[in-house]
Amino acid sequence: MTAPLNDDNRPLPPALEARGLSRSFSVGGGLFRQDKELRAVDDINLSVQRGESLGIVGESGSGKTTLSRMMLGLMQPTQGEIRIDGRGIASIDRHELARKIQPIFQDPYSSLNPRKTIGQIIRLPLEAHGVGTGKDRNAAVEQIMAQVGLPPRLQHSYPSQLSGGQRQRVAIARALVVKPEILICDEPTSALDVSVQAQILNLLKDLRAAFNLTYIFITHDLGVLHYMADRVAVMYMGRIVELGPTSDILKAPRHPYAQALLGSILTPDPHLNLPDLDLAQGFPDPLNPPAGCAFHPRCAKARDICSTRAPQAARAQDHLIACHLYPPEAHP
Ligand code: SF4
């Protein structure tokens, strides 16, 4: 996706960028043993343009959640930085940050206060960030409820009185009421009935177009990726191993891990979660990651170099691939 231009015909900075982003955790080694380092996110570089939707897919433990928490400013990177609209996230104060980027989580019920009415829940971010007068806030709540398809009478209801789909609409309204530019959607439909999932996805798609929103879509669901994401990043053990246009990656993934992952979920039911991969070995111990390419013990195409040297990401037209089968000089 090409960068949109400003009034002087200059490219605008990406809506969101990760530069050399890493996050490690120190994990206790127990009595008489040294702590070990767990690299949950390891040297990630990506940029997302305004109005673009980037899907992120990978097995559990691939680093998706840690990456999204850093994007939301909820966790500090160990190295590198996140930039929003060209500014380092660390230099953006928390009120401004909340008005730039908001999350939508998998389970709306656990994120809604059961003792507050729907009107109070949606109004709370406006109060927390001192947006407008009381009258402005009432108007904003009414307007966003209409935009997400919630009838005005539900303002006085409690979360327990709503269906799962209505609760997710409340969570979306609460995120959007402060007019953010970016939504981090973490499996936003996986806790919903199949019949409701499509309605919420359609709503998110319509809202993206209406407000020129930028989405980061974390999902295990191929159907959701196909429907919602312009590009897909495939993560393995904290790294992006392949990144490219959704249609290309779903049709013909190139990285051996992306091939195994996406091949395993090409089932007739697009809503199935990721099954265990049919690979030579299970997911490695993140505290003792394999040397070289972290995927090499499971990779049928591994060569000698794969166990000693980690591949660097190489650009192949509009793909990025980190694999020794795709060295930079091999690309046109
Ligand atoms: Fe397989 Fe080697 Fe590529 Fe890693 S670098 S995915 S081990 S071929």
C-alpha cells in the first residue's frame, strides 16, 4: 500500500511503525540456577499505512500478544521502538495515545464493568480523557451507539442483559468514542457465535471505511484474515518470517513455516482455530531457542547453514521473507 500524501504532496509517515522492536523477559531459573532470557519479540520491523489493515498470524507463543501490548503502549520494548504518525510512542502522553490507538479484545464480557450501564461504559473514556462538556459527551455516546448499531434504549441496560454480539458492539463503541486512528483487534470475533461473527466483521469493515481507520488484526481464523486484512505478517518465535499481500500469502506462502501453518488451516471450515502443526518436532522451548533459524529443527527444507546462521529478512517484490532459501541476491 503506497503512503497517502499530505497537503504538500509529501508522503505522510506510516500510521504505525515498529523499528528493531524486541522484548525479552527474565525467567527465574530456580534455586542455584541463573535466570534465563525469553525473547518474546525479536527485532521486528514493520510499517502500516493509514487506512490499511494488517493481519498477524502465528501459533501460541509466537509473540503476537507481546507485540500488540507494545503497540498499545502497555509494555515497554527492551530494544527498538514503536512510532505512531512518525513519533516515538514514548514521547506521546497517555491521553493523546489513547486517542490514537485503542484495543478490541476477544472477550467483550470480561472487559465490560458489570456494574455500569452501557451508556456509562461508553461515556467513561470521554470523561477519563476530559473530552467535551457533559452535553457533548451525551451526544457523542448517542452518535457512536447509532454508528455501531446499538439501539438508544440499551444505554440504560447492563452488560449481562446483552447478547455476545451486542457486547462486542459496546466494546467497539467504547474504543471508537474517543475517535482513535488505529484499532488493535485481538481475535475480536472468536468468542462469538458463528452467526454473529459475520455481522461484527461487516461492522468493523464499514467503520474502517467510514473513519479511515488503521487495523492490526490478530487472528487464528483464515476466513477473517482473508476478509479483513490487506497484508499478513506470519510470526514464529518472536520474528516475522513472511509478510506480504493477504491474497498472495493465503494462496502461495513461500516461507516453509508459513506453508506449514497455512497449509494446516486450509480446511473446509474457515472458523477452525490453528491445529497442532504436522511437523517433525513440536514447538521449541522458548527458553532454549534453536541456534540459527529458529524453525530449522522442524523444517523439511533445512540446510547446513540453517542451524548456524539466522536468516535476515529479504525483500521479494512486495513480500518480506526471512529464510535462507530466499537470499536477497536471488530476487529480481
Ligand atoms: Fe527452513 Fe532454513 Fe528457511 Fe529456516 S532458513 S525456514 S530452516 S530453509
